[in-house]
Amino acid sequence: MTGHEPPAVEIDTSKPHPARMYDWFLGGKDNYPVDEQMARQLLALDSRGRDMARVNRAFMHRATRWLAENGIRQFLDIGTGIPTEPNLHQIAQQTVPGARVVYCDNDPIVLAHAAALLRSTPEGATEYIQADARRPEAILAAAGEVLDFGRPIALSLLALLHFLDDEDGAAELVDRLVDQLAPGSYLVLSQTTGDFDPEGAAEAAAMYRARGMTLRPRSRAELTAFFHGLDLVDPGVSLSADWHPELGEVIDVPGDEPIPGYAGVARKA
């Protein structure tokens, strides 16, 4: 754990931000009226918005636990979001006290909470980088001060890729990051889909566009394509709720319709 204090930050409260909306969906307090307003508009399209956030969070817990139990000692989490306990490093270090974790996000409010993220076990190391996911070189350089890229790393891009369109280089970003990982590393992805309600997904994407943001729901096949050249862990790309449910808490959601999000974990040979 580093000993520096996070610097003062300026937070733009004039427009919504995905990290703060996600915080609101999870019941957090680190969001603003503009974030709540848009989150409520999304709930009008699909009333299970809070459930989507909870299911994705539970997938992160299970995937991190699986990775730690299967020998991973280093984690790079890009698109961290506002801290909500237990955080990724807490899950990893419960299994491996010496695990090293680097978080990365571009929202200044996450930087303001970096001290909470940096609480670590005495044996482990936890660091935070403020950088945009579309600047992989800067992320890799900073992460390399904490992580050993000559050894396996779990790279997590959770609920992040749906904020990057294909034209923004989403696939190229994933490839660039994976290229720097040592054999035995893992890629962990989750993202929303329009497979079950294409019309609702299109309306949500239009809502984001009207506010100068991107929302790019993807099909199971499109998410699977990000894992090309890697060996998917069973059960492959699945509904987020269906990925090794035995490893964590069960999120009860109303109704019979699946929560519209896919997830997967794959190993680099």
C-alpha cells in the first residue's frame, strides 16, 4: 500500500457519469442529482437496473475468488468504479494475503476515494491509477511499477467495454492490453447485452448518446470475440449470473427474465 494522500480533485456535476450512476444503482452515496436523474430514466426502460449492477458486482467477487484460488497473485482492474466493499483487492487478499492489485479509472470521484481502495493487507500491495481506458500505454507503464508483467496477471474490464464503441477501438484496446500479459494470465470481461430486449437496449443507447456518452450493448458472440486466441474457462461466455454461482452469494432477482449481461474468463496460453 502506498502512503501518499490523493490530491484534491474537481468533479463535474453538470452531466451524469457511468461510475456515479453505478454507485447509485448499488445504493451508494457518492453520486449527484444528475446521476440519479439519468439512472431513474434507465429504470423506466428496465426496472431491474439495480439488479443488473448487483449481478455484475457478484460476478466480480466470484471471478476474483476463482482466480486467486487458481494461482493468480496479481490483478489489474480497469474501470474500477467507486469503492463498494468488498472491493476486488479485499476478495483477492482474503485468499492470497500477498496479492498485488492495481486499480484504474478516469472519474475524479474515484480518485477522491483512492484511500479506501488502497487499504490492503500488510503482505499485499494495492495502488490506484487515474487514467482513461483508451490510453493503454499510460496504464501499462504505471501498472508496471507495482505489477510484474513477466508473471501472470488477471486483467479485468468489468462493465467497461459497453462504454466503448467498435469505432473507438474497443477490440484494439483489449488486444493491446492482452499482448502485454505473460502466459498463464487471464482476461475477465463483463458487459450488457441487447439480446433479450433489443428495443429497450436501443432506447438506452439513444439516451446515452443524447448526453454525449456511449452505450454499446453486445451479443454473446460479440463479447466472445474479445477472447480470441485465449482459452475460455468453463462455462465459457455465459449470463453473468450463471458463471460459477457456487463461488459466491446468490442474487435474487424478480421474474423469470434473465439479467441482460454476459461475462467470461479466459486464460492466455
